[in-house]
Amino acid sequence: MIANALLSFGIVLTTASQLRLPGIPLGVGEVCLVLWLAFVSLRVVVTGQIYNATALLRIGAFWACLALALSIGTCVAYLSQELDLPSMLHDTFAYLLVAALTCLIVATMEANAALRQTQWFLLAFWNIALVLQIAAGWSIISLPSVDPWYWDRFRGWAENPNQIALYCAVLTPLSLSLALSAKGFGRIAGSFSCLLTFAVGRLTKSDTFLVAMVIATAIFSLLRLRSWLTSPQHRLNFRSVVAVLVVAAAVPLALALAPYAVATADEFEGLAISLAKDRGGEATKRTASLRLQLWEDALHRGLETGSLGLGPGPHLEKPNVANNKALPTPFEAHSTLLDIFTQGGLLAVIAVCGLFAGTFMLMFRAKLDALAALFAALAIFSISHFILRHPIVWFAFALSLILGSARPASPHTHIGS
């Protein structure tokens, strides 16, 4: 129980980058994760016991493939004398941390008791942290050197509102998944966490979060209809009848509403613009232009290496925009696939896409609808953000691989057996 709580506490506090001491790259969250890794590694060595062999094989194959791609990229960077050692070491440490975290979660947690307990610890710590951050945002409490607002965007303890938005994009469907599988007070707690997390995600004014949640909600709704129609326990009941009626009415209803949708297209466009963080103003246009420039540069940079990459770290020059002296150099593309393309080339892109697609299909086949929607949201977020260094993303992967690969007949295996 203590180990599960430590893991959850560490994941939550990895967002608290404003709470770090000046000059120290590690925060309280990272320290907790390192302590958890040391504890569970020792336990595996002493007991010789691992769980979820199938899931561990899947995630281990991904990390081996990614490590190979990044190693090849590092060799290319060294031979071309473009090796940026500080940036490479930063990303390498981050990859090692999340790789060890993912593999040990999969190897040491059973699909029922320990994993579910960790999820509840995670939601408990997350909601406590959200309440404290909201209280700080509205000046109910105050913390030294912490500014919970980035202009008019809520960021809590993080330095970037998009970091909080990413965690909300993961924890909203994760809370929903727990609410659907719980009973009584657990269902109430999960639903409360889902609503609170979604509300905080909107406070960040992240356009990506909004789009991700809309698409995830649509996918979740379709998957729930499928589950109700195909599950034996739901046949011949009220929900099954409703699902059949919705499916039967979907096509004629869409045809009937098509002329209205065309006639009111401008109104829908205005609504979408009004939901954006600055109502589609000049800031949005500048951001879109900057991202397109970065994505084009990243694609060219990756192709220049023969699609082999340049190893861990950012590899782009500063974008040609006003006041670019404040921007770091080298720069990232802020797109998961393009950043990973500049680092590990085509092999790394194939590995990441395969992991996303494979995990989504596991959730689809297991009828874990909320978790399938979670990966749809992550896929949307990965388009305009680099998400592979965040522990919450890999906790979601580990959780889903365990649940999707669970075999009741063989709950665990022993090393060497």
C-alpha cells in the first residue's frame, strides 16, 4: 500500500514544476518516482516474482525498439558532429525514468488489487492537488514563488498550462473508467473526479484539450453503444432497447439534419472560434503559423539524416519569429511524431504508432471503452505536443496493457520458470 501511494503521489507531483528549488532539475515528484523504482526493483530481486508477462513483453519490445532507434540517431549525430550533450542527457534520463517506470508497473502489479488501489490513490492525490491549486488560483491560499496563472490561463503549480491540460486529458477518462467499474461511493467519487478534472482542463484554455475531449466523448459514446448491443448481460433490457433505437435512427436522423447543418455552418464555426483561448484572434493565428513552421523544419531535419534521426534531445533552430531571443535553442517541434522522427527516425515513429494502435485495439477488444477514449485523446494531444516524457502518459499505457493482456488462468509467473 505504501509503495502504491508513493507511486501515485510522485506521478501527481511531476506537474508541480514551480515547486522545484532553483537550480535543481528534479522535483518532489521525480524523487518519489525514483524511490518507488528502487523499492520495487529490490522487491523483484528478492522475491523473483513478476506479473503480466504478456504485457511486459509488449512494452519491453517497444522500449527495445525505441532504444535501438535512438542509439542509431545518436551515432548519426556524433558522426555529423551535431551532438548536443546536455540536451541529449536530459532526454536520455527522462526516457530511462519513464521506461523503468512503465516496465516495473507492468511487472509488479496484479490486474485486480494492487493496480486498482494505485488508481484510487492517484485520483485521491490528484483531486486534493487540484483543490489546493484552485484555492491558490482564487487567492484563498498562497504559496511563495508560485503563480497559478499564465496570463488568463490556469496552470496551477506547473510552469505551462498545457502540462496541466495533458494530465486532465488523461485523468478525465481514467476517472470515468473507475466510475463505470465501481459501485456506491466509488462511482460518486470517480464521477466527481471526472467533472472536476474536466473543469480544470477547460480553465487552462487549451484548444487541444477541448478538441481531444470532444473526439474522446464521441468515441466513448459509440463504444458504449457497441458494448450495450453486444454484451449478453445487457440484452433485452432498457439500455439495450435505447441503443438499438439510437443506431436505427442515426442514419435517417443524419440525413434529415444535413440541410440544417449546411445552413448553420457559419454559426457552428463561430461557436468553435468562441471556445478557443483567444476567440480565434491574432494570437491563435501566430501560434498556428509557428507550429506549421516548426513541423516543416522538423520534417526536413529528419529527412536530412536519412530518416535515422539525431538521438535524444531537441534538434531544431529557433523559429523565425519576433522576439525569438527569449526562446530556447535548440528547439522542439512540439509534435510527438515529428519530434520522435528527428530523434530516432522512421523506426522510432513506427514503434510509437504501433504502441498506440496496439494498445487502443486491446482496449477495443476488451470493451474498456473509457480507456479506449483515453488513447484517442492522447493521440489528439500528441499532434501538437510532445507527450512521451510525462509519467502520467506511461501510467496510462501500463494500466491499459495490464488490463488488456490479463490472463485469469495465469495471474503471475516466476523469473526463470
